[in-house]
Amino acid sequence: HRAFSVFLFDQTGKLLLQKRSHHKRLWGDFWSNSCCSHPRPHENTRDAAEKRVREELGVDSCLHFLFKFEYRARYDGRGSEHELCYVYAGLLAGEPKVNEFEVGAWRMICPQSLDQELVEKPGVFTPWLKSEWPRLRGSHWNTVKGLLSSENG
């Protein structure tokens, strides 16, 4: 089924990572991208993603589509995911006011530090983040840098 993942960056280029709430059935207490969820059946993924950012993080962001990919992942005998995931990036404006039922914790991290943590501690991150981040850092990084420079320019 369809899903979306959002990567929000502040004006200094740091990424907002969220630690999924321990209430989550799949991958609770794992670090992940800024926001992720599923659109309703006839809902546009970008509209759904922007709405979910407001609901989970308490901020507004204009999101830019980067790419989509399909992935499958099993979780500890509790379930699995098979999704077509639409990946978006946007600018973080203001301090997040998180929905604690959805988000257990959050932090800002520079891209190079996330690159390193994904190598050193891969078991603390969600499988979709581990799939998306290298692709975002590779063929889509110039788009992200363009978003940041338009904010600062």
C-alpha cells in the first residue's frame, strides 16, 4: 500500500529525526525520518504528508517530492510492511510541538552524523530510513541543498 516519508531540515541543514513512540506496533522506539504515515485511499500523498507533519510535529511545511520506492520489511514476528513509499523534503520552520502518542523523542542531526550513525548503529533505525537516506544523500541531495539555499538566499 501507499505510504510517505518526510525529511525536514532546519536553516542550518540539520535533519529532524524522530524516535517512534513505544506505543507503535511496528518499530516502536526506533529512530526514523521526520514523519511517516499512510494517505487515505483517495488522498494525495503530498497533502496527506503535510497534514501529518502538522498532526505529529505541530509545524507547517511546504513539501517537495523527491522520489518513490517500494520496500518490504518484517518486524520481529509482529508484522511486516510492503509499501510504495513517496519521499518528500521540506524546511522546518519553528520548534516542533510533538504529539507524544506518535513521537517518543526527537533530535536535530547533521547529515554527516546520520551517515556515520547508520553505519555504526544500524539496529536503532527503521528499515525505511536505512533504504531512503542513502538514495536521498546520493541522487537527490542537490535538490535538498537547493531547498536550503532558497530558504537562506
